[in-house]
Amino acid sequence: MLFPPKSLHSLHKPLYLHNFQPNVQLNIMEQSFIAYIKNSIKENWDLDALTDYKGATLQYKDVARKIEKLHIIFEASGIKKGDKIAVCGRNSSHWGVTFLATLTYGAVIVPILHEFKADNVHNIVNHSEAKLLFVGDQVWENLNESAMPLLEGIFMMTDFTLLVSRNERVTYAREHLNEMFGKKFPKNFRKEHIDYHKDQPEELAVINYTSGTTSYSKGVMLPYRSLWSNIAYCHEMLPVRPGDHIVSMLPLGHVFGMVYDFLYGFSAGAHLYFLTRMPSPKIIAQSFSEIKPRVISCVPLIVEKIIKKNILPLIDNKIGKLLLRMPIVNDKIKADMRKKAMDVFGGNFDEIIIGGAPFNADVERFLKQIGFPYTIAYGMTECGPIICSSRWETLKLASCGKATTRMEVKIDSPDPQHVAGEIICRGSNLMLGYYKNAEATSQIIDVNGWLHTGDLATMDADGYVTVRGRSKNMLLTSSGQNIYPEEIESKLNNMPYVSESLIVLQHDKLVALIYPDFDDAFAHGLQQTDIEKAMEANRNELNLLLPAYCQITKVKIHFEEFEKTAKKSIKRFMYQEAKG
């Protein structure tokens, strides 16, 4: 795809990471995402595939049968290859079936986050020109079908019942589905009957709409090349085998969850369990102890909460802290802490992949110290999503690893090792562009094919990338100092009775907005005035750790959690003008 010219960012002599291999790029023409899916279904025919936690289980042959039935509906309804089909609902087996059926038919899937407001869902369905919509029951309650006039049919995802039909062919297809399936396969449906769409590397597969926190969402066009390359990377790095368990708790409507929690596991023949509700620490502890997943992917917030509540209190005493600093005596203590932390997540996993938001520095340092198998993955929807990642054994503290296979990464900085600059990247994972938005595409992808992420980072001599913050989040003081609020927040979030925080600039002064951990505070007998005093004490302690130019002048207490995106990142733009 050619993009209109744009003014190039001034590139000095950046530090290159040569992990991008042109020969691999050429070989990709022989690779197929759908082949991954097709082969896994055939090879794992009698194995368990998808389970709604505390609900029904589908084996790989059941998934194949349901895919075939949806193909019959698509064909009889007049759906053509390249037509758009939208899906919006909580994670479930039928969400997965709908996704796979759409791609293996040759249509384009449009996953929509179930957390989106109704008007945003309407907008995405209309903008994508989707012909069909599959919805979860909770989503459907808030939607207005008249606001989506282009749709020819709406299906309930729980049982694929037809909710709305504007086309007689759609109605006929659903009413006569079993009859048509019986005619097509009179002597049972078998794996030899599987015949799926032959995908091409540059062919559009997914339109994944971004979170839309500041405006209506942009539709990221991911080709089959990107899906294949991301999943191939997972196979290169992670040890999942047929029959292994994976817990799917990240929203599948977001590309991080879609790849790590669903597509990779399914292509490896794993048994996927969908947590059909919010993954609270309690639900995670319960489900993980039962399921014992092999690989876990989640956002930092979940890991931080679990470690802070379940593990850190065990060493929150002078003796424990002292022992952790002693290199010989503390080995047994470290091993014990590691086992306790591992057990919280089921005790059977090879690695936890953390992504989607910055990770608390103190929690990370502790996990590194006890040898806990975590890694940080950095990416964005526009790369489907992986840009940087490394195995936990080699990951350097605070970094997000090196450029992934088939990707090239640079830091736009005169001194990438010491001065943060924008992360720019290109390679096989990259999107085709934004759907029906050439202007936005040209603003993020330059004439040389480099994607400008908007994230600031440094890169060491070995190629490890450390994200410093979003360029749009960077605060510039009147004295010309660049302040990365995420770095300060990371320190503050680990202080007593702090649940989460935001650092904002008001009247050229840094102010900390804090949502306290009220449950913990009240459990220790604190009243509201005590909490205010504790936050002020935190401010003073924090300032001792900070340079003079980024001292916190004031604390403001929030009595409700900050609003978040589906990735559990705080919607910063809502709080920049906080008064008081």
C-alpha cells in the first residue's frame, strides 16, 4: 500500500536493532494463518478446545462443525469474500467460533470491545459496513438496531438465534440451517470435509478498532500476514502443546487478548477456558488453581494487585526485607516467595506475559529478585500487536525485550542509549493502514514504511528497549524540563494505601491525583482524615526520591476508580483539567 508523503521525523544516527530478516520476509509468502487453524482442528479433532468457565466445552471437532454451519448461513445469506462481519460480546466459546468461521470463510472480521458505549458500537458497525452482527446478550440490551441500517442480520451469540433480519435470504438460512447441513453432509461431518479459504499475505483479515478514548475509534486493517507473523512468533517463544490449558481473561475484542489468549492457543491445540466475567483477583485465584494454565497473559494491574495483596505482606517486615538483601541467606526465602507467587497463578505456567500498560517498577524489581517467570511484551494494535518481547530468562529489568522476529525497531534520538526518543518500527506485523482514513494512516506511517508509535523509549547496546512513556503524556514545564508521569506514578502506586494515581500539570505545578486503597485503609482502622494524612506522608516520601524539577506540590484524593480503556489503561485525557 502506498501512502501520501509526509514530513519525516528528524532521524539522527539512531541505534538499529537488526532483528528484521529480509529472507524471512520473503518466505512469508509461503505461510498461511488459516493453515494454522485448519491443521490444528484436524490434528486435535478429539481434544477439548473451548470451554466457558463453569459452562459447556467444545472439542475441536465441535468447533469445526459450528464453523461449517456458520459457513452455510453466510453462503445462503449472500455473504461474499471480503464482506465485513462484526462481533461484540464478552469472551466466550461462541465468540471464538464466530471469529474463526468468518476468517475461514474469507470474510473480514470486525471485533468490537463489549465495553464500548452503544453509540460507539453503532458507529463502528456503520463505518465498517458490516453485513452481519453477532452480539452477546448484555451488549444487545443496550443497542438500537435502527441506528445500524446497513446490517442485514443480527445474531445472538449465545445460541446463534436470529434477532433481526432485513433480508429474506438470512431468515431462510437460519430457519433451514439443519436441513441444509444434513443435505451437505448426509453421512456425518468429518475432518476430510474441511475446506477453508486460501488466505493471501496482504489480504485484509481483521479490522480492529482502537479504544477511541479521545475520539471515535480508528479501524486498524490487519492483513493475514500480520496474524500469521504474530502467531508464528508465539510458537517460536512459548512452549504450548496440544492439551495444555490456557485461561482467556483479556478481552478478545482487543488484539493482545485475541492473539495471546485465543489464536495462539487454538493453533497449538490447547484447551482454552474463557472467564466470562471480570477477572478479579479472587476469580483468578479460584480459576487458576483449578485450570493450572501453561501460559498466562494479562495486564500489569492484575499482577500488581495480586502480588501486593498476596505476596508482599509476607515480607513486609524488617527481618524479611533484610534477608532479601543478603545474597546467601535469602536463597531459601526467595524460593519460598517464588513458589507462593507461582501458586497464586496455578503453579503450572511457563511464563506470564504482561502488556498493555506500564508495569509498577517496585513490583517488577521484586519479581525479578525472586526469579518469578514474567516477561513484558510491548506492542500496539497497529502491529497486531507484538513489537518487542523476550523470554523471561533473558529479559532485562524494566525493559520490554528486543524487537520480535520479522520486525525492525529504531529509536528516534541523537543518543538512543541515554536520551529517550520515539519508537518507530516496520516489518511483517505492520497493519495495512486505517480503514477509510488515508489521512490518519499517513500521519502514523511515513513514506519509508516506518510506523511512528508515539511512545518514548531508550535502547541499550544489546538492543533491549525500555519504554519511558507516551509522547502525548509527557509533561513540559515552563523551565523546559520533560517529565514522564508514568515513572513517578510507578513509585507512588507502591506506597501505603495507594491503589492507583495520575500525575498532572496544573499552573506549572505537578499534582498527584490518587485513588486510595480504601479497603486496606479501613481494614487498618483508618478514617478519612487519616487517609488524607497518609497521602500527604506519601507525597513527602516520594519527593525525597525525585529531582527538584519534578516535585509533587499537592495531593488530590479521588473517591472512585479512574475510568479505564479495555486494556485497563487510565483515560488520562479525562483528568488533565482536574480542579481543586
